Amino acid sequence: MAEENVKIGICIPLYNQVPSVFFIHFVSFLFETAKKYPVEVFQVDATVVDVARNVLVENFLKSDCTHLLFLDSDMVMPPNTVERLFGHNKDVVSGLYFLRKMLFPCFRFLKDGKYLSNYDFPKNSLVKVDACGLGCILIKRVVLEKIDSQNKGKPLFFTKYEQNSRTIVFGEDTVFCELVKKAGFEIFVDTGMILGHYGGIIPDSAFRGYVY
């Protein structure tokens, strides 16, 4: 049964086409989600992910959706993704996935002004983090409304460089997380909800004893 007054806005940045494995899992995911919550799907085809995310949020804020779920088109998600993330009742909460070309988790901690990945995290837990990827993340509407108001119409997603550097880059995900924290909200990752990341080259054996 759907939660009262809850409506999920699923926002998918696209470019040209999606992997078949995403489509197959998305069908099951959407079917299960729509059985429990009213759903609206937003998508935009853009070559630059920053632009896509800004357009998606702008369209989301024009809707009556209460929660935004960013879902990248290279994710392999379980059918109960929304139910699990929604159940934590956090302002911002992500599932756990790993980078495609190295065994780094999608989240980072801020230490001495630098963002660091950490292999030593509790399994099957809700972990507070300083930044995370936006591949599968549920965000309450109030978070986006407050950030949008504080940002006074400026983009919420963009790439920036570390001061005095031409090589150290902060992606749009880290920039957005900084805005989230500046607005007074916290960011969590559910390390018990593991998603696939299509196109990865990490052998399955590398995950043994680490995430299962």
C-alpha cells in the first residue's frame, strides 16, 4: 500500500542509449515501486551529466513529487530499492555501489580538507558520509527546495577544480553533497543494499570477504 502523500520522482540522466541489463532490471524495479508508491519518471538526454541533473531537478521541482530518486542508466538495482531507501527516513540516502574500474566504494569522507575513500566500513549498516555518488540516491524534496533557495538560481550540479590546481577535479556529485551539508542536511549510505555498476572490470572474486 502506498504511503500517504508520498510520490517518487525517478530522475534518469541519459545519453543516446542504455545497457540492456539496466533496462531489464529497471522494468522489475519500476513495477515493484509503482505497486507501493505513486511514481513519475523524468529523463533527459544530454551529453553532459551536470546539465542533465540540473534539468531533472528543475523539472522535479515543478512537479508534486515528494522524493527524488536519481538513478543512473548504468546501475543494476534491486526491485525493492525505493522501499529500502525510503524506510530509513533520511533526508539523503544512497545505496552502495563501486567504481567501475577500481574497488572504491561510491562514498567518501572528508579529512583535513581532502575527500578520502575508505575500505573499512561496516557492512549492512547505515553509514554517515561526507560525499557520495549520485547513481542511486533518494533525496527528500525539502532538501532540494532549500538548496535551490540558498543557491539563488545557480546550478546545483557542476564540476569544479581544487584551488590552484588544473588536475584535481571535484565532480558534480561532490559539489552537490557540499551544498547538501551547507544547507544543514546529512548524507547516508546503506551498505547493505549493493547495486551493480554496468561496465565494471573488477573481477567478482575481488568482492569476496569485502562486501559478502
